[in-house]
Amino acid sequence: MKLNLKKPVVFFDIESTGLSVSKDRIVEIGLIKVNPNQSEESLTLRINPEMDISKESEEIHGISNEDIKEAPTFKQVAQKIKEFIGDADLAGYNSNKFDVPMLLEEFSRVGLDFDMNVRKTIDVQNIFHKKEQRTLAAAYKFYCDKEIENAHSADADIKATYEVLKKQLEKYPDLENDMDFLAEYSQNSKNKLLDFAGRLALNKDGEPIYNFGKHKNKTIKEVFDKEPGYHAWMLNNDFAFYTKKVLKEITDNLKIEKQALKEKRKEQEQQKIVNKLQALKDKFGN
């Protein structure tokens, strides 16, 4: 099975210091780029996170503080990673919830813009869970009849993920071999998400809404008008950078629209005054 590609897709996996997208850091990243002609390129990097790796994470991926103390920092390899990915779509296992937002956090910390508007994201875990409800190791066994050697290393996990997606396409006739379809299918939400943390989404009318908390399913415009401090609270608290970036873009546009409406009403009132004065002038002369 070959992937039907209009442009490259990069399968990637991240090992980190912990599970917090906004606070933890990358210690290893593995990437495989699959090109439309089916050629492949790979890149695996160990990274010094400039913070301690939690014991729980070390037990999972086996990377210690000693292992990465001489490794380059993310700032030193950020441009290399960005250039390797290029404008490719992104794919991974649980990547929409963890790997993609963590990568965006790291890029933001070093001031490097990484445009998500030019790419789709395919989450193989979401496809798997919709079809079979298993883990990556079970998925690899189920679809490929293999055991993952050196599981929880970025390189091994991402190779397994790539193989699983190809087997999924072979097994399920209703899965289209198309990155746009797979990106849509692998979204794990009834609403179309605007961020990868699942905090913001679009409702059935295409309006931006909050997808969590006390304002869940309310439009951002409605909350912005009635409780303008709510978006400021989100922007100043421990939410993912990309979530805050999307929210700021939406609320900035709402401010512009509100100001434009205010100016339009002012112009209308001024025009009414001008019309009244003109009417009086016409009636009584100069």
C-alpha cells in the first residue's frame, strides 16, 4: 500500500521531559518524510531540554538527563527541523493532542513561526480508536502482526505508526487514501477543532466556540460581548501557546468588527444630523 500524496507528509514522534504541553520540553524527536514519489527521508535528534526529565518519563522512554546533557538545545536545531518539515502535512500517533502542540510550543519559545494553515494533520491513534480501540503496541500487532522493538523510542514508534496507517488503508475500504480525508477523519471531536488542545472549535454554523469549561458550546463572540475578561484570563494562564494564538486572532478580529460597527453607527448618526440640517435649510432657506 502506497500513500496517495499530493505533497509530502511527515510522520513524527516526540519524547519529552513530561506530559505538560506548555511546561515540558522535547528530549528526542524522530521524523520520517514521505514524498509524493514515495521516497523517504528521516531525521532523529536528541535535544537538551534545559530542564530535568521526570522519573516517570525516563521510565517510559529510557532517556536520562545524562544522555542528553551534551545534546543541542531546541533553539540550536529548530531551523533544521522546520526546514526538514517544509510545507508537509503532519502525521503521528496521538499527535493532535500532544506532539503537534508541543512542537508548536517549542517553536514559539525560540521565536520561530511555524504556519499550521498550510498543512493537514493526520492522527493515526484517532483512526485506530474509531476502528479498534487499542494502544500503539496493540495496533502494530493487530495490523502488522509485529512487536515493536525498542518501544517508546521516537524512531521505533514513528516507524510503527507509519506502517500502521498503511495497513489501516488496506484493511478499511471506507478510508480514502487521501490526506485531506484522513485529516478530517482522524479529528477526535464532533466539532471541528481550531486548536490542537481541543479548547476552541467551530459549531455547525461555522462560528468559533469554546469547547470546554463553563462556556462550552457558547460562541466566542457571545462570551466576548458579555464577559470580555474571559479571553484575557485564558491568554494569561497555563493554556497551550497555539490555543492562545488562535484565540487572540479571533478576539482581535472581534475588536476590529466592534470598532467598525461603532464607527458606522457614529457615521449614521452624523448623517442623520446633516440630513435634518439640510431639511431645515431647504424649508427656511439660508
